[in-house]
Amino acid sequence: MAKVGRHIYRLFLRLLNFTPELLAKTQEEAELQHASIDVLIRDALKKHLKDLKVAREEEKEAETREYARLVLRAHFAEDRNEFLTEDAIRWIGKHQS
């Protein structure tokens, strides 16, 4: 079982693009902080995942604001009684810029 654990660990490090040099530096840092390399990797991964979540939320907010601007442009550019699809709204937004 220990061999499988070590093999999975190596695959995980390879997935994270840990080169032997980066792994050695990380091990040195772990020793300086009196922590295990596993703790450093876990903390770094948690931070990275949190950063990704924040970036996705910010991107979604930006897309929502852009869509709202496009809806307003389409609303004032087209007859209010005309049915508009999302594609039509985005088309109007692209061609009014």
C-alpha cells in the first residue's frame, strides 16, 4: 500500500508541474518553517483554489454587467415591442461599439 501511496504522490506532484528543483526548494522551505512538505503543498493548493474561485466570480460579475449594458442598448435601439433573443442582443452590442 505504501508503494501505491508514493506513486500517487509522485503523480500528484507531476500534475502540479513540480520539477525536481522546485520540489527541492519546497522541501527546503518546509524545513525552514518546521512543517512537512505535505502541509505546504496543501496550503498552497487551498490558496490557489480560493484564488480561482474569486477569479471566476469576478469574471461572472463582469459578464453580467456587460450583458446588462447590452440589454439596455438593445432596449433603446430596437422597438420595445420586438422580441429579442440573447444572440440578437449580443449582435447589437457588437455592432454599436
